[in-house]
Amino acid sequence: MKNLMMVASLLLVSSGCASIHSPYDLHTWCLRMGGSSRLTSIGEKAHDPANCEKELDEDLADNTPRILYVPRDVVMSPVILARGVWALLGKTQAPF
């Protein structure tokens, strides 16, 4: 049970805990990292600044409590971690 809790907390931390950030923080992150914490921004849309603007507008219009987005963060944690490793080792933006 301890191992499961440790893995769950590690996944949440490695995902950047996007659920606890404001929509403006996520927008800044999207612009700087070249991709957001959404499954829809993988691939061609990953580096489109217009996509970041659209996601900011959607986040501002959404009244859902942020804590309900924790499962999304856990699912996206491998992608976000891979983007970070790609940027660290390749010194370039990840293509995904």
C-alpha cells in the first residue's frame, strides 16, 4: 500500500500538479513549454500559441473545481515528463 501511495504522489508531482495552478499559470506554462497539460494538445497543436489562447478562454469559462482535474494530470504525467527529458537532453522543444 505504501508503494502505491508513493507512486501516486510521484506521478502527481511529476505532472506539475496542473490542477492547483490558475488558468493564467497554465497559459504561461503552455506558452513557455510549448504544450499544455491537456491530451488534446499532443501532436500538431502542441506548439501553436493560438491553442494556448483557446485553452485559456476555455479554462476561464469553466466553473468546475480544479481538484477534479487531478486524474487528467496523472494521465498526462508521462507526456509532461517526456517533454522535460527531451528538452533537458536534446536542448530543443519536444515535437509532441
